[in-house]
Amino acid sequence: MYTQSFSVPDGDAPAAAVKLVSGASDNATQDLQDAFDARIDADGRIEPQDWMPDAYRKTLVRQISQHAHSEIVGMLPEGNWISRAPSLKRKAILMAKVQDEGGHGLYLYSAAETLGTSRDEMLEALHTGRAKYSSIFNYPTLTWADVGVIGWLVDGAAIMNQIPLCRCSYGPYARAMVRVCKEESFHQRQGYEALLVMMTGTQEQKDMVQDAVNRWWWKCLAMFGPPDADSPNSAQGMRWGIKRISNDDLRQKFVDATVPQAKVLGVTLPDPDLKWNEARQHYDYGAIDWDEFWATVNGNGPCNKERLNTRVKAWNEGAWVREAALAHARKQQAKQMKEAA
């Protein structure tokens, strides 16, 4: 579902800016580095069998695994409303959407595994708190309107961030993102449509939508990650073609696209400084609370512990399913080998 800027390090605080990685010392490795750089400069694709610098591989593992973690943790805020959806139609739509998010996580874990990191290693990092996921999922969904706003704003921000990833320099990641983006675009439209229906309802329903927008707007702006000047890995990520557009540029594109949608919907975005700048041909917007962002990233948001505990509980209680699947696979493999003998 959802990406924030995946330049957020897997640590407890913002990291210092990284230096651009130089080539290795020996001639053979330097030749490989030169060939890698030439392919990147030509806007080519790197595939799993290709040589790549260790730092490139490590960056991809961190980013793709964070993205995968965000998909599966992101199932929880909306999944909480499946049993309380206001109609059978809305329940069916929400169930399908949450299942989509689980599928996105599987695509992304599979892409990360092509880099030599096992799924068990990635999930162990998540469950022990060493790996990050998008901070947006550490907030509660208080009303049904939150589900629509997540579709409209959170998925809308995710799409803005994810479409450039379809041109990522690493082939398996880019190909996975093509399908993810198609499904996320549908999720965004579905969320907006649900809000349009509510905004034709009672005053209580309209107030519910406005309240949800008020609570989620600033969190969605923070989803794009820290300002470019404070984003530790962006420069190298853009040099490698992993990241295509900077955090601040993505955030601006999102604001510019969302303001007219809010007008059609009939809600007010909670920013007194939001106004069109004729000289820039963009909307100006107010200051984001980065202290809240970093507090949530570092585990101190309102739902961090709940979300992580829920994931660990699901993993532990699902152990028998994984064990049964592996036993069945071994049995089938033994049967095939016996028949082939």
C-alpha cells in the first residue's frame, strides 16, 4: 500500500548524510564498477544475476523490505473495520483491498529475496524492531470516515511515491511496482468515492469526514519523508536510479493534486497557510511537525507497540501453517524424485 520516503534509516534517529559510494580499489572490481555505473548512467536495469556494489544491494534490501513491511502492517488499520463496515458492499470492497495489500507485501518480499536476503531474516528484523515501516500506520482509525480518507490521502500519497519506482534501476522491484501501482490507483479512487457518498449524507457524516481529514492530512505530508536537506540517503539513491524524484518534489506534487480534489469533495484541508503561489505555479503550505514524525518513526507513536505486537502474534500463531506447507512441499518433492528415478 503505502510508502513513505524509504530514505528513513533502520535506526533510532536520522542518520548523517551519506557520501556517494566510490569504486573498489582492485582493477577487476573497478571494471565491474565501471560497467555498473555505465548501465546506471544509460538508465538501464540491474538484474539479480548482475554484479552490483554492496552498498547498492544493501540500500535495496532496506528499501524494499521496509516497503514490504509497510504493506503487511498497513493491513491492520483498515482490517480493523472489516467487521464494522456499514454495508455488505463496503465490507466486500474493504476485504478485497486488505487482501491486495497482503499480496503487495508478498511481491515485495519476493523482490527483496532476489538480493540474497531471506524472508525470515527480513521478518525477524521487523519483529525485533530493527527494521522500519511507514510511520503512517502507527495511528488509529477512529471512524468509518478514516477508511475513506486512508484510501484517498494515504493511498494517494503512496501512488505519488510509487509510480516513479516503476522506473527503478533494479528490475525485480520495478516490475513488482507496475502491478502494485495499478491496484493502488483503484484503492485511491474507491476511498474517494466512499467519501463522496458520505459528503452527500447527514451533517454528522460530513463532520466525520472533515474530522478524519483534519487528523490525517499532516501525517500524509510527512509520508514523503524528511526535507531533502535532511534526507540521509536520497542523493545516493537518486544517483543509482533507485529514487527518481526528491521527497520535497513528491510532496509538492501531492499537495498540488489534492487541493482541487478537496474542493470537489467539499472538505477543508487543515492548513491556514495553504494558498496558490502564482510566481511558483504551485501551492504553498505550512510547516510539518517533524518532531512528531521522528517520534513515531522511533517507536513512540500512539499505535507502534500495538501494531508490532499484532504482527508478531500473527506470525507466531501462523507457524503451524508454514510448517504444514513445508512438510507438504517436501513430500511432493520426494514423490517426484521417486517417480523420476
